[in-house]
Amino acid sequence: MTPTAPDARPALDALLRVERTAFRLDLALTAAPGETVALLGPNGAGKSTALRALAGLLPLGSGHLRLDGVTLEEPATGLHTPAEERPVGVVFQDYLLFPHLSALDNVAFGLRCQGLRKAAARAAALPWLERMGLAEHSAAKPGRLSGGQAQRVALGRALAVRPRLLLLDEPLAALDARTRLDVRSQLRRHLAEFEAVAVLVTHDPLDAMVLADRLVVIEDGRQVQSGTPAEIARHPRTDYIARLVGLNLYRGTAAGHTVSLPDGGPELVTTEELTGAAFVAFPPAAVTLHRERPDSSARNVWPATVDGLDLHGDQVRVDLSGALPMAADLTPAAVAELDLAPGSSVWAAVKAAQTRAYPA
């Protein structure tokens, strides 16, 4: 069957339902023209399954996929547009450049597949290499390119066919830390100029925060939260997201400025006033540790046991167990002064002003 006629729907309107052995993806995904959406989630959450379904490499069991108002896939009517006929560009994690082709011919490959003759395809591909800053490497084969250069060739190849949907599968994962910084900045610029929809899959929260306009967090094949990077970072709603953005997160029942935790857990005092189910979050840097119960203005104080210590940037991340398991960030000097080690008994304190409470 051929795609149905266009209508006035969002640029991307997808309901991705895929059944696999012991796993089900059920994800609604929409996006506006020019929007970059990042799919985040733990391993096995369904991110790659969603990307393969959008690309047409994995058929939907039910649901639909519409792009610019054109229905590309709808199992209920038997419609499935093959991957090669979809206006979709893909940048794979390992780029999948053809080793026997030059950078220019790699970029021209998709244009050749669209029916252009070699000379015309190469002429159309050259401006994309120039846009990627790689014109002087047009004759180089992938084996002679750096990781960052190969990534830009793969991006140029995906963009040269002028896709209406650009899919990026962990596009920076293969780069070293220094190259990643530069390429992330360049990729952000290219995505900002891209007029259609881009969907990015990544495990790296910094990549998602920098590159995407909106984050969609997936766990167990379903969306658990969606919003701008700032919204997600400020109000995480699952433990995975809290770890991702570096926050301690708890769910309980609020009554005024107090949130009671379940199963007889302690109470948390906050500056916000709420009623009903609520989350409370605070960063590890807000936690202070003491060998004796502190005589301070902190409204939240609990005994705890040090479970582990790990270097976390220029801080030491201290994992704590007890009535309220949490992470605390201390300077190496503070760790030494407190003589902390696994098994140490301490008191943890957090000021109410450093917590953030919001409805669950």
C-alpha cells in the first residue's frame, strides 16, 4: 500500500506499539517541526526499539506513525511503508560508513539511492561536507578520519537526503571526552538549523540536556515523564531520573510543610506547603555530615551509616544507608576531617530551604 494523503496533523504523530519476547513498547510520541526530542531511559527501557520502529526497521504490532500528516504505518489497515521509502535519515552509533567509499561518496550515497546519477549526487553532497567543515577531507576514506570527522560525515549523509525525520542513535557515544565536547557543540548548531523533526536516543544526560528541546523518559517500554530539560531536572518523578540529574528523591504524603514517607519512614520538612501525594528532592551537595548530632538550624536530621565513598568530579560521593538512604557530596578535606570509611556512623542534615517539594 502507498502512504495516505497528507492532513493537518503534527509533524510527528506516533503511537509505537511493539511486542517482543517478554517486552512491550507502548509509546505515544509527537513533535513539532524543528523540534529535537531526546529519548532517555535505562538499558532495556525500549529506546532503541522505538528508534527502529520509527525508521521502519521494526514493524509495529499496532498503533500508527504519521509524518507531516502522511500515514507511513498503520497495522490496522495493513499499511507499512518500507524503511527505504520513508523520508527518514538515521545516524547510527557506529556511523556505518562504507569503508571503500570516500567521505564525499558516503554523503552522496543516499542521493544515489534516490536516483541521482553519480556526478549529480556528488555535486549535491559537496555543500553538505562544506557545511560540516570537511570539504578538505572529501577524498578521504573513513579509515583516515578521526571519530569526530566520521560522525560529521554520517550526519551529512543523513541530512543530504533532506529527511523529514532525523534519527540519532547514541551519536556521540563512540567519541573520546575531548572530541565529544567539540562535536556536541557542532551537532547542537546543526540541529538548531534543522527544520524537520529530530529524535535522539542517548544514555548521557548532558547530551540530552544540551541537544534536545524536550526529553521523553522511558522505563519498561512506557513514558514516565516528558518535559523540557529544565522541567525534568527540577522535578524528577522516578528514581532513575533523579539519579540522572543528580538528586536524592523521595515520595510521601504532604501535610503543610511536612512530607511523611511511607512504611514508617522519617518526615521531611520543606519550605513549600502541599497537601496529598508529593515528591521531595534535594542535591547531594545539600547534605552535611557530622559525627555527633548537629546543633544547627537544619530541620531535617537523621542518623546514617556510610556504605561507600567514590570520587565524583572534585567531590567525594558518600553513599548512606539508614532511615533515609541518600547520597552526599563532600570535599576530600571534609571526608578526611570526619575520618569517614564504609561502616562509619554519622548524622546527616539538610536544611528545609535546600529541599524542593512538588505534587506527585
